[in-house]
Amino acid sequence: MYQALVDKDVSYEGTFIAAVKTTGIFCRPTCTAKKPKKENVEFFKSTKEAILHGYRPCKVCNPLEKPGETPDYIKGILQEINNDPSVKFKDWDLTQAGIEPAKIHRWFLKNHGITFHSYQRMFRINSAFKKIQNGDTVTSAAFDSGYESLSGFNDSFKSVFGVSPSRSKDQQVMNITRIETPLGTMYAGAVEQGICLLEFTDRRMLETELKTLSKTLNATILQGANKHFKQLTQELEEYFAGQRKMFSVPLFTPGSTFQQMVWSALCDIPYASTVSYKQQAIKLQKPEAVRAVANANGMNRISIIIPCHRVIGEDGHLTGYGSGLWRKKWLLDFEKSNDQLAINKNHLNA
């Protein structure tokens, strides 16, 4: 952990808190402040433990905040855009609102990989697409979404969706959003039917998953709002707070019949429990298909909610987790610890 602190290793974000005895300050693993000597550091599992031991949060890395959390001034702007997609924030508007344009542009490039103005354009085209899907005319969809001419709207629409607005009925949009968690940033994807993607942003094969979903669903992937994101975010927050053991947000999981069977079996694994790949195969009445079951687990695109982290090797070792074995261990330890707390509380109440 000390080496991770020195290296500012982002893969350890969420796994420990480093407290400096000589200053009385605690930091996250990626803190950029000057590193203390090894003998002056002690480590805790959470900020709560560090606070209970008399330490105060670092002002450099702000360990009490979620890494990458959206600043309040950006939340306000995003809310205005959500409420009215025709709103256009130019640099002059940002300056008048007391926001440095370069600052918001840097934030969007860092966290979304696109500029703020590109985000606005994508949101407008996404809004227009949904209006057309819901039966609005091309003309009303274009002007209600802030476009000033039909020709400009048609060109923008075709460059994104590959078809003209009038021929877009067979297309659908898969919306993407970022969700901050104690284990790092996740990408969530959703279509009308439900959540179809929930992965950590550094997950291996994420790009392949996105391409596969786009092809399978005949969907264009756009950053933007979706009616399922609010429920998903709330339920994830409750899960990480130890207040939720089962999820109810609608899911949409296209895949083969065998994959559907495997993913359904994953959802039957109780909270804070584990099974081996062999046990999973036996339950599916396919004891000879251990490898096929493991492969189907690996194709699961909805982390945590479809809990493939609860499947381990037959010898009890942790294996096969695309978002990192350290996250798998964290999730299992977290669930077991939280479950034990609930048991102890029930005993006390009894």
C-alpha cells in the first residue's frame, strides 16, 4: 500500500486510506502531495476509520469526495440542458455566469473525452432523435431541440445516425452516462427497455462490449439522459452504503439462450455468498460445461447487479474478473462485512 501511495496508483483507489502521523492528515492513494516517510504512515480501510482515529481530510486530494465527482457548477449547467435541450451555452454565457470556459472544457475532456460544446451538440441531436421516435415530426423535433435550420439538422443527424431523420424509426439510441463509485468511475448504458451496460471505465474489453451492443441493438451510442439512470444511481449508492442487497432497476441483456441462463443463475447467488464455476455449471444441469459457464460469466456486461464477482475458483481462489481481482476482493469483503454487521444487529435487537 505504501508503494501504491508513492506511485499514486489509481488502481488502488477505494481500497485504502493513508494517514500521516506527523501531520494528522489522511489521503487517498492518488494524492499528489509530498509523500511522507514509510514509518510515518498508517493505513485504514475507510475515511470513517481515519476520522475515528483523530485524522482530518487532506485539502489536496479531498478524500471525502468521490473521485471524479461532478462539481456543483457543472451539475447546474447539465440540469439546465436536461430541462431544455435547445439551450446553448457559449463561452460568453459561461463567463457571465462566473464560470471560466477553459475550466469546464478541461473537465469535459478529462471525464467525457469530448469538449463541452460537443456534449451540447450530442445532447441536442439525442433529444431530437427521441422526439422523432415518440412521433414528433422532423420539423418540430429539429426546432424544439434548438436547431435553426432543417438542412443543418438533417446534415448533423445523418452524420451521427447514418440515416436521414425521416428514415430513423428503425434506429435506437443507447445512452451512456458516468457514475462515480467508491471503486472508481463506471459507465452505464441504457435503452428504452432497461440498463444494458454497467462497467468500470478501465474494464478490459469495454470498447468491444460497446461495439457489440451497438451492432446487436442497431443503436447509436450517445452520452445523455435516460429514464433508468436515476434509479440505477440511487440503487448503486444504497448498495455501497450497505443499505441494499438486491436491485430492482430494469435490465436489458441481449445474448444467447445459454448466456441468458448463466446470467439468470448469477442473479440467484445470495448476497455475501460465493459459488464455484463448477457449482454454477451443476446448478444449470451442465456439469461438463464449466469452461462454457465461465466464458458466459465473462460476457456479462452488467457488473455488480448481475453479480459475477460472487463466482470463484473451485479451490477458493479469486479468478476471472475483467475489472480487476482487487475489485472482486473488495466487493466480496464488503458484502461479507456488511452481512455480518446486519447479523450482529439482529442478535442485539433479539
